[in-house]
Amino acid sequence: MHLHSVRTSRTHRPLLAGFLALCLFLPAGASRAEEAPAASPDSTPPQASAETVKPPVRIPPADVMVGNRKIATLRGPLFQNPPEERARVSNDRIEAAIASGRDLAVTVKAEGENRLFMIGGRGMFGLMPADLDEGAGETMDRAVLVTTARLEQAVREARERRSIPDLLKALALSVAATLVVSLLLFVLERLRRWGATKAAEKAHERLGTMRIPGKGLLEKDRLYWVTTRVLLLLTRIVDLILLYVWVTFVLKRFAWSRPWGEQLGAWFLETAGMLGMAAVKALPDLAVVGLIYLATRWLLRFVGMFFTAIEEGRIEVAETLKETTQPTRRIVTVVFWIFALIMAYPYLPGSGSEAFKGVGVMVGLMVSIGSSAVIGQLASGYMIMYSRTLKVGDYVKAGEIEGTVWQLGLFATRIRTLKKETVTIPNAVLAGQITKNYSQATDPNGIVLGTSITIGYDTPWRQVEGLLLLAAERTPGLKKEPAPWVLQRSLTDYYVDYEVCAYLEDALARVPALTALHSHILDTFNEYGVQITSPNYEADPEAPKVVPREQWFAAPARRRPEGNDRS
């Protein structure tokens, strides 16, 4: 098919103009426009009121179609015939010309500013300046080239639809593409299952050394589940891309569906190009974000080396500063990252979009609503750390919980009790109650261990004091120097309240030492026949409530090689 540009001579121009007006631009059976009555020169036009002035009506455009392929878009009316009527008549003429099966050569004739598109020497439709899209900067020459190419392709596809060999070829290519895609999908599924097992094994090998006390960081079945889901997601994305390409390929094989396949392919290429251009444009900003990230990491590394030197004693500081090294490191790290985020925010892709701003507002609202408790726990944690109330390894008693501080976090403190239980106490709760720290002694001699006992007035207080001191001397874990001492805390209505005190050798052994002290007090008082009236005293019994020596090891009691048993 060839494009012929026919230049008309002066003698043929009137004939061509009549042909354009009567045969082309007017649809078949169209009524003539009514002639307006001539206005009298003496008549004056009536005054138009503001109410009768109407805005111009916008005429919708119409497309000239051949099958599913758009050939041209008509936007202007011709002799009161709207674009829709012009397009309908043009479609009928093109379908009739293609159905005739004769000469289907596409040519274009120029008549002034208009262009006439012809098939086999017969006019199909015309293109006027009013049909051009001025907003998109469309020109007549460009519109003629595009329209001619589309019309020639539509004619070729019309012949292809009637060709049995072309149809069989399209079917064969579609079946082959289907088989190839099915094979690729099968191979991808096999690779996904094999890769999930291998990835889980590799991840388990690498994470096997990362453990928390008594348990691995991630179990193998959990690793397998995670890797399976990740690979499944990646595989499904590749599957969708393959199916998209397959559908586009198959649609392009058939003349009737080829425009749809071209649209799918064009959309994919356009989307990929748009994403690629957006990625290229974002590269400088992403480079700035990367530099900010690297600079922050290196700066924090130097800061971490400084704090590590303090912890290891290579840099000498006051003991109070050394104990707060860890919380100070955390505060400095958080502050550095916050400043880094503030600096990198303007360079993040999409940071200026309304969607990004909406997400930022939502996140800020959620943080402001739910951060009151978090901020309270965080402030309590730093208050405990910087006040040096507790530190890891201290033996403390918080309320009813007594044990060794195992972990001192920003939000909660974990205490390991003598029963090997780990108790987690929120820092806000810990900061709001009385906490006894038996490891931090202001006395250079250490921590004082004390226990009280009540004895009746009929027992000489000097004897009670001697018995308590004897029990303290027999108790292992109590210092002999400074020597233990006895206090008379109160004189009640029925008995005297005594308290024996002694320095501990090891603050962490407070409970075992207290248990041994109680055992020796019982043995000592029984040994000398002195009745203990704790906890209440109502009347004197007929005989002192003591345990004779011969009953100290009544069954099933057993003698211990060392400890509380003394003869």
C-alpha cells in the first residue's frame, strides 16, 4: 500500500471541492440546513437579555474504528453534522470498502486545509483543522501520518482475519507460548520448594549461634515458615509477570484482539518507563540519604568506641559516670538517628506528596495517643539508671520480690529470684515503690543482716542477748569483725522485742545466711531452755515451750555434715 499525494490543477479544483462537499463530509441521507431569512437593512436586532445568553455547548468527539482499532478522532461538526454522525458514516464506508475485497490501497488527497483519506480511490472520511487536538499540540501533518499508518494496518488486519493460514499460524504460536509459560511456571514452583528448604537450612546455620539464655533465637520450623512465605511471594510476582507477558503475546497474534495486546504492552512499557525514570530522578536524593546514613553510622561507631573505652577502663572517669555509660550510649544513639532522619526526610522519594504527608500525620497521631505510657516507662527507666538505684548484679527487694537484678532495660527490669524465677517489673511500678538494695552499702564494712525475736519479761535480757550473739557466732556467712550486736527495739505489754544484727560477708547470700541464723537461734534457745514467745503472747504456759536436745533429730530429720546441727 502506498501513500499518494495528489496535487490538483486549477481546472480540477472546482470538481474536487464539490466531491468533498457532497460525497464525503455529508453523511448519506442527511437533511440540508435550513436557510436563514435575510435580515432587512432597516431592521434592528432585539436587545439580548442576560438571561438568554447561554454558554457554548461542547460537542463530544467520536472515533473512526475498524474492528477494535481506532483510526482517527473527529472533533468538529460539518454542516450541522456532529462528529458522532461523521464517524458512523466513515465506519460504514470503510467496512464496505474492505468487504468488497478489491483495491485496498490507502491514499490521501489535500484540499486546502482539509485532508481526504481514500481506499482504492474512493473517499472514506475527511480530516479538518477542527478535528485536531490543539491542547496536545497536534498538527495536520502529524495527524495525517498517524491516521494513514493506522488505516493501512487496519486494512492488513482485515485481510488477515479472512486468511486461514494466518489464523492457523496464530493458533500455533499461541499454543507454543502456552506450553512454554506452563513449563516455566512448573520449574519456578519446583525451584521455590527446593529453595525454601535450602534457605531455611542456611539461615538456621547462621542464626544457630545467636541465642538467648536457654533457647535459640529462631527455631528451624519457624525459619522454614518465614523463608517459605518470602519465596512464595517472590515466585507469585514472577508468575504474574509471566502471565501478563503471555496474555499480551497471545492477544497480538490475532488480528481482532491485536489492539488489546498492543494496549497491554504499551501500558507495561509505559509503567516500567515511568518507574525507571522516577528511579533515575530519585538517584541523587537517594545518594544524599545514603551519605547521611553512612555518616551517622561512622559517627556512632566512633562514639561507641569512646563509651567502650570507658566501660573497659581505658578512659578513667568518675564511678558515677561509668555506671551510666550504657543509658548514655542509648540516648546518644537515639538522638543521632533522630537528627539523621530529620536531615534525610526532605530527600526521601515522595516526601512531598499528599499520601506521604497523610501517613506522617497518621503515624504522629498514633504515637501521640499511645506514647504516654511508653514515655512514662522510658522516663522511669532512665531515672532508675541515672539515680544509680539499681544496677545489674545487685541483690534487691522490690515489694514482695527479692532476688538479683538480671537485666535493667529502658521499659522494664528483670529480677532473678532464689527459685530461679525471672520476674519482670515495669520501670514505672519499680520507681513508684520502696526498693531495698542489699548490694549497695554506704558502710565500708558491708551490708547488715538483722532479724527480730520476742521473749517474755521473765527471761533475763542479758541471757537473751548472749543467746542471740551465740547464734550469730555460729552462723556461717556473718562477719566476726565488726562483732554482731543486739538491739532492744521495744518493750511491749507482754514481751521484749529483740533484734540481732551482723555484717554479711556476701550480699548475694542474704537469704541463705538469714535461714542459717534462724536455725541457730532456734537451736540455741532450745539448748538453754528459753521459750520464744513470737509472734503473740497471751499467757504463761505450765512449762516452757522448748524442744529437748534428744528430740532435735526426731525422724525423719537427718544430721548434716556442716551447717546448723551442733551438739
